[in-house]
Amino acid sequence: MKQAIENIRQQSILEIENSKDLKELNDIRVKYLGKKGELTSVLRGMGALSAEERPIIGSLVNVVKNELEELISGKEEQFKQEEMNRKLESERIDITLPSKKIKRGSKHPINRTIEEIEDLFVSMGYDVISGPELETDEYCFERLNLPEGHPARDMQDSFYITNKYLLRTQTSAVQARTMIEKGGKEPIRMICTGKTYRREDDATHSHQFNQVEGLVIDKKENNVSLADLKGTLEVFVRKMLGENSELRFRPSYFPFTEPSYEVDVSCFNCGGKGCPLCKKTGWIEILGAGIVHPNVLKMNGYDPELYGGFAFGTGIDRLAMFKYGITDMRYLYGNDYRFLSQFDRKDWFIQTYLIIKMKKSDKSFVIIIIMDLVEKRRG
Ligand code: PHE
């Protein structure tokens, strides 16, 4: 019996040593130590032994069992280690290789312009309000003193979805929404930026563009006047198009303001001397504006005897074009990477300025920004 156990021992040790992989090792384990394994069978056959022999053979089998288990797990470890080394070798990364350049986007010039406008007006105490692009006829026209059949509705060809709903032709709809929301009592100082839509069919207009609307309403005794409108627009235009810009108010017509004006800015391209951009007039029309019509106040819950104010509106796309010297509107909507990537320069300058300012205070932060800049430049 002892001999048989020793034979099993030697045979299994040999097999363990010669095994080539984890699978083979597992087969060996089953063959000798499994439920029906050779060593287990020896234990089963112990019933036939004498009482003296039984404990001796029993402990011998256990010793061999433990030895084999140890050998197997040692070998197992070895296989795992080899597998890991093989993986490390085959999946090795050469960190000295140049990396792939990731192209970064940058903020769209229209969004930049919108943010700049919003920042400016927030700094003057205005709220930034938004309204729906799918608007009702009531807010887009009726509540702005443009009842059905009013000839001025033809000024803006509309995309009607149903008789009641249309894509808003002007952000002026948000004037009415704000007045209704404020319930005819609170003063209002708001701007609204957003997309607007018109059924344009010529090559120089887009069916979709962006507008900014401004509305100021206050008690009559606070005297919100044409002079305030002019001052406000001057700050606005000078910030957007240059400190030397001059404004010119021309009488015009909008159903929701009275008096109404079209506002021109002195041509920033030629300084007012006359050039192709201003069609040799020295002026470029940019804004619509006026004193809020009493009917509009009344229709939207404000008593025109007690309240008054001004409103203005302009196209953001054109402003962005003037601001950045963009000559063709289609660039704004083409999403051409080469065009868009030019607009991160400003951020670059701002960040460089920050570095210079912070150099003394926080070195680690500076390093992060420098890394960011390098990355941007490479992209
Ligand atoms: N909503 C007008 C337009 O789209 C502009 C405007 C706004 C005029 C506010 C006067 C007051 O042409």
C-alpha cells in the first residue's frame, strides 16, 4: 500500500513538473486529488486495512496530498507570473512616441458675442430672460400691437406651424411674456438673446438668425426717457464695436414702439468717410428701438398712465460679423474647423495675462495653465 502511494506521489510530481499550462495543471489536480482521483481512491479503499495500519496509511495519504497541493499551487503561481510577463511584454507602451494631436474646438463667434452682450447688460443691472422659439401668434404679434390683418405683419414673413403657433420672428415676443409675468406692477430691466426665424428667400438673408431684445419699464416718476435709451445703446455699441462709435437715430416705424427709430452706427471700417461696407454712406444700420407703445403696456397689464419705458432689438449675427471682421455670413453656419479654430486666440491672450498676474502667488496653478496653453497651441 505504501509503495502504491509512493508510486502515485512520484508519478504525479513528474506530471506536475512537466505540465505546460494552467489547463494541464488542473487536469492533474482532478486526476490525483479530485473526488474520483487516484489518491482519493486510496483513502476510500482503507476499509480493507487493519486497525493499526489505517492511521498510518491515512496520515501518509494526507502528507502526500498536502505536498501535491503545494506543488500544484506553486506551479500555478509560476504560470500566472509567466502569463503576466508575456502580457506586459506584448502590451508595452512606448511613451517616447509622439502623441496624437487632439483638435480642440473653440467657442463659436456668435456664442462669444452673446456672452459678451449678456455680461455687459448684467453689469448694468439687467436680467437675462429667455423665451420659447416656438411661439404663439398672440405673443409674437397680437400683444405687440399687431392684430390679425395688420399690414406690418408683412414686415416679417413667418413660418406658421398651425394657425396659432409659429417660429418666433422676433425676440420682441419676450417683451410681452416678461410684462405678463411681472403682473403689471414690477419695474422691468431685461434683455433676451435667442434664435429667430423668417421665411426669407433671397441669398443675402438666412431663414434663422439671432436677436437680442432689451426692455426697460419703470414708473413714470422715474423718467425713463429717450435720453436713457440713447445712452444705453451708446454703451452697448461702443463696447461691441469700438469706443469711437457714434450713433444716429432715424425716425422709423415699429408697431410696438412710439416714437420708433432705426439706429445707425458710424462705420467702424472707414471711420465714417465712406467705404464699400457702409455703401459709401459712413453709417451702418444696426438697431431698431423706441419708446414702448401705450397699447403694448395696456395689453400686457401695465397702466400707461403710471408706467413707461423703452425697448430695442438687434441682430446678433451681423454684430458678430462686424466685431470679428467676418465677411460672409455662411461662415457662421458652416462649422468649418479652420474658421472656428481662429477664435480661441482671445482666450489665449486672457490666459497669458492671468499667468503674468498670478506668477507670484500660486506656482502650481500657473503650471496647469501653461500646460493647457501648450496643449491648445499644439491642437
Ligand atoms: N423686433 C424688431 C425687429 O425684429 C426690432 C425692435 C425691437 C424694434 C424692439 C423696436 C423695439 O425688427
